[in-house]
Amino acid sequence: MEPTTPERRVRVQDPTKLRALAHPLRLRLLRYLLAAGPRTAAQCAEALDDTGSNCSYHLHQLARHGLIERAPAQGANRRDRPWHAAATGLEFLSEPGDEQGRQVTDALTSLELDEVFRSLQHYQQQQHKLPDQWQESATFHNYTLSLTPEELRHLTLTLDAVIRPYLRPVRDGAPGEARPVSLSLQAYPTPEFI
């Protein structure tokens, strides 16, 4: 595999930053910048079906909290410089015992799940427009495993290590036909058996 850019994951625990992300458009903007790379507010608006002024406002809010930053200026138009994510990935955590932080983290998780579901629905509605090779390579598997907490931790760390070199923000020299691909992995005790 080709060399990659160093990964820089940031653990977000500050309640102010967590609240800044607890907005559906801000979370979508951040996800889009991580998948697409540097983009202007106008490009974000077009991709996310929103207005340029609304995207610009929310991009500035994300930047105010250090979650995104301006990309280096390219070309003559320095006014509409693109934005990019300040890290290659984020982990949302609240401090132990911080009830407000936990509530915000729960709200972020709920927004993230909504976004994953929205993205899956959009894919399902549009998949017929893709070339056959993309339709054949997409997959939806659901497994029910029998694991101890230690085994689950080992499994998720192993899968994470296999996936990380392919992350869009760190993969340099990806083949020309490579596209952003969403991969979701949820692993948790089955609620009916808790």
C-alpha cells in the first residue's frame, strides 16, 4: 500500500466543543470535509443541499472551536478559501461524572446515527446509478457474535487497524478510481439481552 499522511485523531471532551458539534448541519459539514477534503462554503452548500450563507455561518462556528480550519489559499480568489478538517478523525467523549457532557455526547451519538441512516437511505435510493462494479462491491452484513468484553475490544482494535490505512484524510496516492466510501461498524451488547 502507498505511504499515508500521518493520522491525527483528536479526542473532543470539552463541553463547549461538544455542544458546537451538536447541530445536524455542523456534523454533516465536518463529515463531508473529512470525506471530500478541502471545500469552500459554496461547494459544501451544493453537496449538502443547503445555502452558502448557512454553510458559511456553521463552518465559521466549527472553526471557532478548532474543529476545522482554512486550507492554504490557491488561485486568485483568496476570499473564498476552502476549509478542511483540523484532524483526520474525532472521538467524542465526556469526562467521567460530567452529566451535561454525557448528555451532549449522547446527543452527538444520536445525530451521528441519524446521519448514518440518512446516508444509507440516500445510497439505497441512488445505487442503481452506479456502475456494476460499485454495486457488486457494496455490502451490508449483520452478524450476531458471542464475545466477552475482552474479545470485543480485541476484535474492534483488529478491525480498526485494518481499516485505518484506507481513511480518506490520510491516504496519499489512492488509485484514480478510488472514491469516498462510507463504512460503519457498530459493536455493542444486543439490547434484548442486557
